[in-house]
Amino acid sequence: MTMQYSTNILISEVVILDIPMFNRKMRNALRMNPKLILNMIYSFFLNLFHSIRNFYRFKVFADFGSTITKGARAKLIIDKRLYLGGKYIGDMKQARSTIRMYQDSVFHVKGRVKLGPGVGVVTGPNAKLTIGDNTYITASSVVYCAREIEIGRDCAIAWGTSIMDTDFHHIYYADGTQNELTSPVRIGDKVWIGCNTTILKGVTIGDNAVIGANTLVNRDVPPNCLAAGNPMRIIQEGIDWQA
């Protein structure tokens, strides 16, 4: 079932700001961004719908219009909090974040994770997607998990990135063989992926690696390496970077 909520609830900003749970920093944020009130109401219903036992913990905080759709027996596991939306470059901030989970799939959020505006996540039937703590994916990126994708902690994934573990279609060769349709993708901890990068099936990216903008990642990247280009090549080894 697709969860689509619209609301005609009008709540006075004064009433919201008088609630004791809001400290001074939160009250100031609400005054500066009244839309935050609408997002809080919308997030309440998202949590009530998808995590009825723990809805009061607000494990999902979303911009209004973001959607989570789950098929039969699909599991969205959130250890701490999942953020959907936010403010980014230009018109990107207006796009909806979407999560579509097909039957028996699992999306495990291992800490605090942010999916920016326009980010689309799809987990196919029986697929497993995991994203580590303190990782963010900025605007207009796509993660398509048909089998298994693992993204580590402290990763910075820039806008327009595509991550997929499938070719989507079979290719039949002259000798009667065919391509392997899916193969897991593994991205280590503290990986920085530049904008408009495409990461293909079967790739492993080591810890602390940096992928330059507009790179086609079609083979493994060792840890502590800078890789870039189309086709990709290793530019520098033994690097480090700071978030």
C-alpha cells in the first residue's frame, strides 16, 4: 500500500512553541522555518504508519511529500533516525524523497542516515540494503538494490549519483552464455563519492576512498585511493580526506 497523507490541520505556531519539549534552539528554528511545523506533523503520520510500536521516537523525519512504500513482509529497520529531504542546491530542494520496498526486502539504517531531496531508493524482492551511521546521500541520487548493496558509515555521496547492483536485462552471447544479472555492491566506511557518479554491479570500494565527479565505477577501488574518469582509473594511492 502506498502511504499518501494530506492534511487540513491548522496549528497555531504559538501553541507549538509553548510545548515544554521544545528548547530555545528548536523554538528559534520553528520561527525561522514555519514549514518545519508541517514537516513534523507529516513525519508523525509517517512514523505512526510505518513504526506503530515506536512512532513516538520519531525514527523517520521527512519533508512533506516524501513517501515510503512497502510491499508484503518488507522490513524498514532504523537503529536511530532516517531523514528524508532537506535543503540543497537550487531547485533540488523541491524534489520528493522516495523509498519503494518490494516484498520480503530489507532496508537497514544502521544509525543516523540522511537521504536528500529527490533521492530515490528501491529495494527489489528479497533484496537487502544497508547504510551505515552518519552517511548522507544528497539530492537527486538513485540507489537500486536488486540483490545486496552495503554502504558503510561516514560516507558522503554527492548529488546525481546512481548506485545499482543489477544490469536490469539479460544479455545473450553467441556462445550460448549470458550475463550474470546481479552482483553485490559494497562501499566501505568514510567514502566520498563525487557528483554524477555511476557505480555498477559487483563493485567494492574500500574504506577512505574518494571517487571523482562524473566517474563510471565499473571495477573495484582499493582503500585510500583517489579514482576518477570514464573509464575509471586510479589517480593516486595513499590518500586521506576530511569531511
